[in-house]
Amino acid sequence: MNVSRDSKILEAILFASGSPVLEEDLKEKMLNKKNFKKEIETLKEFYVDRGINLIKTGNKWSFRTSDT
């Protein structure tokens, strides 16, 4: 995974948070806000085979342990 600064920021916020994080709050912390979709999809794909799912519920994002 080619890890950008924005990916690292998103990953850190999501792992540190005890509850789902508003998409707007995540975007606010990014340098390149227009790349949000690309960055979040990259994280989602990176973790899919590692027992962690990045999910969107409403307008919030969170990591959850995979059922499988």
C-alpha cells in the first residue's frame, strides 16, 4: 500500500476513536480533501484481508473486527 500522509491521518483517527467518526470530521483533517474517496477506499482494501473492516454507517466511518 502506497501510504500518503492523508491515509495515515485517517487511519490514526479511526483507530484512536472509540466511536464512528463523521466523514466531514475526517475530511477536515486531510490536506487533500478532494481525495477523501480514494484514501478511504485504499484503507478499506488494505484491511479487508487482515480481519478488520472499514465500514460506513450513515455519514460516519469506523473500523470493526471482521466476522470471518
